[in-house]
Amino acid sequence: MLKRSIGIGCGVMATLCVAHVMPSTNYNINGVQVASAEEACTTAEECDEQINAARIRISDANSEREAAENVLSVVEDDLTEVLDRIDATEATIEKLETQVEEIKTSIHNHKEELAQLDEEVEELQELIGYRLRLAQRMNNSNEVLDFLTESETVVDFIRRVRVINHLSKTDAELMEELNTLIERQQVILQTLQDEQLALTAKTEELEAEKVILADNQKQLEERMKSLAKQIQASENTILDEEEALRIAEEQKRVLEQTPPPAVFTTNDSDNSSNSGSSAESGAGSGAGSSAESGAGSINGAGVENGGFIRPVSSGVITCRWGCYTSPTFHNGIDIQSTDRSAVPILAAATGVVTTSGWHAAYGNWVVIQHNINGEAYGTVYAHMRDTPIVSVGDTVSQGQQLGNMGSTGNSTGIHLHFEIHPGGWRWGAAVNPERYLDFPSRW
């Protein structure tokens, strides 16, 4: 019996399920988990373009899915018809096979009857032969005549004549009856053999038809699998594009809500340094002298003229940009503190929190979206000791505490991993933070 299995796929089919694999990365814009921000828009106009493009792709994918589902419905009907024909053919074959077995049994029984009749014919032939030989001897020796002449009366004579005639007639009739039975049995046997051959031929014909139907079933099931994959691919595209649509819409909202940062000038920085009102306590003497890596002039609080400050008030650089390249490239700067107490992590610039939570590699982390002089930037703060004290959607000020330095996630010691992303945060788009900030070995 061939296995009836029309259902294939997720919701449409049962033997094939091409699951949509959600992204493994944890990009988050205001609580929306996304796969990748490589195409994240950096202006409202770009966001509108991405939103429109995503909607068009969703519409196209919906049309493709609907077309594939329509074809799939037709194929499913065809497959149902084929399976019904297979079931009917198998039932007919089973019935024919039963009839063949019954005919075989009848043939066997008739052959046994023929064998028994053959034995009876042989016995009768021997008996008739004996009587004929006896009669011949009686004729030759006038025994028949003596048998008749010994009659005492006419009635006895007639009786004796009748006996002789009866014996001759009975032998002939028995022989004729046996011959008739043998001929009849042979006719029945031949008829049964002919029926067996016909049923066997019909069974073979149906078996060949079943093979063809099974091949049709296989082709239709392969077609259904192909259509299921098309439908799943369309559904995956729809999910991806809906996700991209949410990213673009949320990114646009973030860009519209992100306030412009404070514009720092050299005089403002000097005044801030002289008055001791920086966001980083105790950093004046360590960083106020000069920039060590050519990132522009920086005031005593670690504020660069472009608008960023160092994310901790004091620390030691343990791993700079690209300090290792295997198994992955180190795409940020690691800062350690000699202070054994809780070390506050500070927002490098004013912005909106777009990610706040847990990441398998970054541990407790925060991502902030900035708008500095009309340009979008993203900053990353990883391996915090505890859950960040800011939430997605919060607007934070430069120097505001985000959490405390820790060693969560993929970390081998207490430190802060810090990244800067021009154009907004997205995987693989980080640049050397020392392009924007001076990081001495210790401050």
C-alpha cells in the first residue's frame, strides 16, 4: 500500500517545513529586535525610501505567495485524484489476487478429481477387458451356447439372454459415462486455467498502472515540495521586509526625536576645564595636556571638539582598535579601571537609547543614537556589570550614567568595550574611536 501523504510544509504541508530562521544578532531599535542594521537609514529621506521599497517588496512577495498557493491547490487536487486512483487500483488488484487464489484452489481440486477418475477408468478398462476376454473364450468354446441350452424353460432361456445383454450394455454405458465425466472435468479445468491466465494478465496490467500512478504521485509531491519552498521563501521575504520596514520606521522616528547635541567650542571646553564642572571627575590633570593620537583638541574633561567625551572618568587602555584579529577583529577600544568599586559608564554624547539589555557576546550593553551637527552616530557600551539603568527610548545627556563597568558576556575581565559607528549603529560599521576621541594609555 502506497503511503498517502498530501500534506507538505508549514501550515500547507506536513512532510516539508522550511522554517524561517530569525536572525541571531540582537540589533534593537526602541525594543524592535532586528537581524542587521547594515542598511539602516541615516536621514528621514533615506528612511522614507527604505519604507516605500520594503512595502513594494512585501506586496510583490504576497503576490508571489498567492500565485504559488493557487498552483499548490490545483496540484493538491491532482494528487488527491491520483491517490484515489491508486487506492482503487490496489483494491481491484487485491480482489483479483483473491480470485486467482480461489481459481488455483479449484484447479487443484479438479486435478485431484481427474486423477481419481483416471484410476476408475483404468479399473473399469481392466474389468471390461477381462469380460471381453471371457466372452471371447465363451464364444470360442460354445460356453455361451451351453449356458443358454442349459435353460430348463423358455423363461429361463430368455432370462439368461437378458443377463448376457445386460452385462455387455452395462460395460459400454459405464465406459461412456466415465469418458463423459473426464471430458467435462477437462473442460472445467481448461476454463479455470484460462480464467487464471486472464486474471493474472489483468493483475499485471493493474500493477503496471499502479507503477505509473506512483510515479505521478512522486512527481506531484515533488511539485508540491517545490511550491511549498516558494511559498516559504515568499513568507520569509515578507517577514524580512516587514522587519526592515519596522527598522526604517523606528529609525526615522529616532532620527526625528533625537535632539541636536550641545555644540562645544574651544572656549567652552577651556571654561569647563577651568571651572572643574566636567562630566568626568578627576580627569583634568590626566587628559588636559594634549591629545596623544591626533584626534583634535580635547578639553580637560575628555571632551573632543566634535562633541564626544570619554565614556569613563578615568581608566587604562587594555586593548586598542585591532589589537587582535582572530577569531574576530577587535572593532572597538577596551578600557579597564583600577578602581575596585563600581565604575560608572557615561554617555559619550547626548542621544536616544536604541538598545538596552542582554547580548550573548556583549553581555549587558547599551547602544545610543546621536545626531551631531546633522550627522548620525551610534555608540556602543558593552560588558556592563548589571542590567543598564537606562531603557530603550530614553533621551540621555552627555555624561549621564548608563550603568557600571563589568565583565558580562564574552569577557575575560572587568572592562568597558566602547565603539563608535558613523552614520548610526550597525553591525560591522564601527570605526576606530580614536578618530573622534583621544585615549591616552592612562588618565
